[in-house]
Amino acid sequence: MFSAFLAIIFLATPITDHFIFQPPQAFVAPVRLMQFAVVIPLVVATLYASINNRLQRFSTPLAAATLVAVSLNSIYQRVLGHELDYFTAIGWANVAILGAFFFSGIRSVYVVPLGIVLFALNFAAELHVGDYKSQQSALINTVYELESMTVIFILGVAGCYIIEASTRLNWLESKEVQQQLEYDDLTGSLNRGQFRMVYRRLYSMAQREQRDISIAVVDIDFFKPYNDFYGHSRGDDCLAAIAQPLNQLADEHGGYCARLGGEEFVLLFYGMNKEEASALCVRACNTIERLGLPHESRPDALGSVTVSIGVYSLIPDGRVNRFAAMRIADGHLYRAKEQGRNQVVIDARARPGHA
């Protein structure tokens, strides 16, 4: 709303000048031309861009241009008033300096050079119009003007840094909170709640657009004996190690990987048919087996960690809802367990992990 404030002040200036200050006509004409031909249009454009969603990306450069225009207008008035023996206050220069830091919305790496330029121009103008040789009061006034401008500049730099640091910290904190809300801390996969949202959205989209959607439920084989034998800390390490290739596979193919709980994961792929999903899951099965994570407590002779995967692919047509589709994929997982583990079951067919 700083732009609205500037617009009101600049529009009220002619009225206050006419009835209170009564500047000479030689001062009024060029100053009004600069105000109403440059400054006011920029202020209005900045205000409009800040409230229009499609133009908001232009609001920051417009704000910077407006502050530069305000500062140049202040300098011009100061110098012209000095030549016409008409005194003008330096207050607008200070407003422009402060505005450069607090209201332009530009990052400090850009706003500091802008502030330095505005400060230097205003400082030079004050040196030009200042009185150093006449009465002592005039000299003191000039020194005070320069001192106040310097203090305002320093405060503006410090304030800009504090605001930007605080904004970045808030952004990092909000990202961390968002990460905790959406992802499982241990594995980096989506958590159960976030998966439900993604799954509902993609399933509805697949039904509307008549596209394939594939659900693959992944379970670590004999994980309870693993935990009992190696301990829960090693169990957590195992979960994280298994999640890494699953997450990578999902990212590579535009899918999603989520941890449903315990040792169970789910892979979700939009636009992928059952042949493609089956081949991808066999690849996941092979990749995890090749990790060679030792599992001495499993009852079979394999001796390393493996996974079983149940896959269900369909084009939703209203006959199978998303809950039923998930149950079917889960049923295929249990069939993979019953048929020896370390394999992928899609529909009624089993595909060994090493196929």
C-alpha cells in the first residue's frame, strides 16, 4: 500500500503548494510536469501491478523505478528551488532512500546498490545547495540534513538485511514443516497421508482422461526376523537403503514412492500400462537384491534382503474404484509372498525378480 500512499501525497501536493507554500511559477511548471508525467503514472502502474495477479511479476521493477523517480524528483526540486531562492525540504529524499530498502521488494544484492545510488545523488544535491559560509544556523542545518540522510541510509541497509534474513529463515522453516507434513523422515518417501491425496487426484484424472494408472505395493521379505535378529536401528537402516532405489525409480519415470507404514511401500505411476509397470517393478526387485544387504535370519537360503511386489494396472472406468484397485494390488503382493517371495505378481501371473 506504499504506492497508494505515494499517489495520494503527490496528488495532494499541488493543493498544499497553492494554498500554503505558494512556490514561484518558474518552480511549479517543470516540477508538476515531472510529477504528473513520470512519477504519478509509475505510482499508479506499481499499485495496479501489485493487485493484479497476472502483472505481479512486474510490481518489483516498477516499485524500484518509482522510488528512483521520486528521488530524482526530490533532487530536482531541491536544486531548482535553490536556484530560484525557494527552499524545499529534503524529506522526500529520505523517503525515497527508505523506500528503496523497505518497499521495493528487491533482494539486498540489488537493493543495496540502488540505495547507494539514491543516497549518493541526494547527498550530492544537498552538498550543492548547502550553505557553509554564511550564518552559523544555515551551516548547522546543512550538516544536520547530511547527518540525518546518512543515518537513514545506514538504518535502511540494516533493516533490509534483517528483513531478508528473517524472510529466508521463515521460508526455510515453512519448507521444513512442509517436508515433515508430506514426507516420511526415515525414508524420504511420501508419507501415507500425502500418498492418499496424490492417489485420489491421479486416479480421478486417469478416469476422466481414460489413461492407465499402475499401483505397485512393495514389501520387504521376512522383515520381522530381520528386526529381531539385527535390532531396530539396523532395521531403520535397511528401510532407508531399500527406499533409495525405489524413490529414484519413481523420480526417473515421473511416478511417486510412498511408505505406507512399517516395511511396506507403494509405487504409483500415471500413464503407465501393466507391461511397463511390470518391467519396472522387476527392475526394482533386481536392484534391491543386488544391494546385497545381509539377512542371515531369513528361513530360506537366500541370505540377503529382497522384496516382493504386487502390481495392478488399469484404465479406470467406474467399475473398480481406487480403494478396490489398492486391495487388488495388495492381494497380488500376498500372492507373491505365498509363491516364494522375491518376485513381482501382476494380475494372476508371477514374474521372478531375476527375470
